[in-house]
Amino acid sequence: MHTPASKVSGYVVLMIVQIVFLVLFWLFVRYDKSALPARLDNEDAGSADEHVSKYPQFQDIQVMIFVGFGFLMTFLRKYGYSATGYTLFMAALVVQWSVLMKGFLHMEGGKISLSLESIIDADIAAAVPLISMGALLGRTTPIQLLCMSIVEVALFAANEYLALNILSICDCGGSITVHAFGAYFGLAVAMMLRPSSDQNEAGKHEGANYTSDIFAMIGTTFLWVYWPSFNSVLAAGTGGERAILNTFLSLAAATVTSFVVSALVSHENKLDMVHVQNSTLAGGVAVGTVCNLLLGAHGAVLIGIIAGTISVLGYRYLTPCLTNNLRLHDTCGVHNLHGMPALISAIASAIYASLVTVDSYQSELQDIFPAMVGNNGTTTKIMGGLGRNASSQAGYQLFGIALTLIIAIGGGILTGAALKYASFRNLQKDEQHQDEQYWEVPALESKEE
């Protein structure tokens, strides 16, 4: 059992981290010009309005991160406080750390510019450790989550910089850099923290009840409704509207497909609430990387159908296989909701990138595939691009997901090893999946089995 002294020392560490963030913000972060008073000559007029116009989408993403993710993980019947509370804690921590980490990679004059767009970027980054937390839900302590988040966000920022700025891949909705990274980092950590062979059975609190499943559906609904904003907020030009349309259609198709496939493969052909809570969202992940491309309505629907099918089959067959054979306990099934749909999105991005032409994207090619500007397949040259052709860009898309998997899995293995073998205390089997270890719970609840 955890002693009060060990718990207090853990929270002291959390406060020290927050103070370190304070110092770093004081030393390096300054308001962007869009957040400063306008000059008298008004030469920057409109800049602030352009940033503020994204505030509604920023609100949507806030709801997704703090409400959607939090309530989606309340399906564990005795872990509701931790699911919602740790989501709030981790998101608040990661938003600050992400502003700093991403800012260090894009410093100007030794300072980090703080704008609404940088906060939106940081909010999106908060999804990464929350996805990873889903794979470990109920089996880690707050200090372990803190350390995992600090390492993971640093690696995520570096990987995102490599993928978007060096490799110049297209990943508008973050399926490669956010969902794939978060899922496989979390799975790698879970692999390192897996139980011994004689304790591989499910814990006594590792399950849902009727009420907890309804609360989890609240998270599903919020995520479903606001996912188009998540995918479209960083899209430029008319790509933003395409991202909304494609994401909505893919989500709708994945939802219908998930219901059908769930009934076909589940016991007595009844719907499984796990599939409804999670696989219905797989379309949003699977279309993320390509959401701003010219998919056509049929393309978005096809991606949603594939994602919903793969996700349900993953929950039904793959997750039990990984648990039984590898002792890999993926509590929320992030491999089925985030991991495999992200791989689908990466493959789709390579296919659609191989079909890109300047005639189809016109002036938006610069925003979507900047490395292709300078080569339209014939003779037209535009200054500033690397001049990749379509097939080369497709190869870079695949290289981007491969690099992401290597960094995520490698980083997750090292982080998991540190959490397991360093001085961190790991929860015992009978301590997992319940709030009582770190929360004051009502006396009646604490006596329930």
C-alpha cells in the first residue's frame, strides 16, 4: 500500500514541475503580435481577427479533450474519479509543456511566440498522452502518468517536427503524428508494464456496469459531435471545409458499419457497448490525415466503412489475443480506436498523394503538399518548393508513419522500462482500476465490491 508520505512526495514533485514551467514561461514565452495592441499605422490590422476567428473551433477541441476523452474512460465502474480527474490534470499539464516544447523548435530571436494557434496546437498535443493513458487506464500512479507525459510530449514534438517540417508529409487531422504516436507509445509502455503470467487474468474491478457505460457514452457523443473541428482547425483555405465534410461522412459511415458488424460478431448477435462507444469514432481517426484532400464523398464513406469494420473486429478478436498471448492489457482498446485506424489513414494518404496533380489542387497545393510545389509533372515551376512528384510524396507519407512508429514504440519501451525498474512504485493487482488509492470516495462506494 502507498504510505501517506509517499503520496505527499509525489504531489510535491508535481508542484515542482509546475514551478519549472513558470520559470520557463517567464524566460522564453512572449505574446505573438496578434495578441498585442495594434500599432497606430494599423499595418497588422486583421491579424488578431484571423486568430480569434478560430476560437469556436478551439472551444470544440477543449470539449473533446476535457469532456470527451475524460468521460469515454469512465466505463470502469470504480475508476470514474480517476478517469475524469486525471484527464483534467494531464491535459492542463501537457498544454503548458507542449507550448514550450513546440515553441523551442520554432523559436524566433530566442523567444517563443504565444498565440491562439499555439494553444490550439498544444490542445491537440494533449490528446497524445491521453490516448496513451487509455492503454494503461487503471494500472498507473499519478507520478507515473506525469513522467510518461513529460517524456512522451517531448518525443511527440520532435517526431511531429521531423514529419511535418523535414519530411513535409500531409497530416491535417493528426492521425499519423497524434493518434498513431499516442496509441503505439502507450501500447509499448503497457507491454513493459505487463503482469506476470500468473496474474494475467482481468482484475476484479476491471469492468463496466450499466451506469458507467452510460457515462462513457457521454464521452463518445461529445467526441463524435466535435471531431470535425479537431480535424479541420489547422486546415488552410477551402481544405478546412473539405475536412469538415469528409470527417462527418467518415464518422457517419463508421457508426453505421460498427453497429452492423458488432451485431454480426457479438454473442447472440447483440450489440456490444464497447464497440458502440469506440468503433463509431474510428472513422474520425481513419480520415484524419487525408481529411483536407479531394477524397470525394464516396472516398470519405469508404474510409469510414473500412475503419468501423477493422475497429470492431479488433475489439472482438485481436484484443483478447494480445491479452492472452502477449499479456498486453490494452484497457481502452486504443489499438482498435486510434492505432489501426491511423494506419489506415496513413495508407490512404499515400494512395491519394500518388494521385495529386497541380490542376486538381491549384493554389492550395502549397498549403497541403508544400514539397510538391515546383513540379506539376510537366514543366511548370513555382519558386520555393522541393519539386517532388506524386509518387515520391506517397513514399514520404509511408516513411512518415514508419518513422512515427519507430520513435513511438522505441520511446514507449524505454519509458515503460524506466517506470517499471526505476524507483517508481507500481500498483499491485488488487490496487488497480479503483479510485480509493488516490481519491476520497463516499463510504458506501468504498464498501462495494
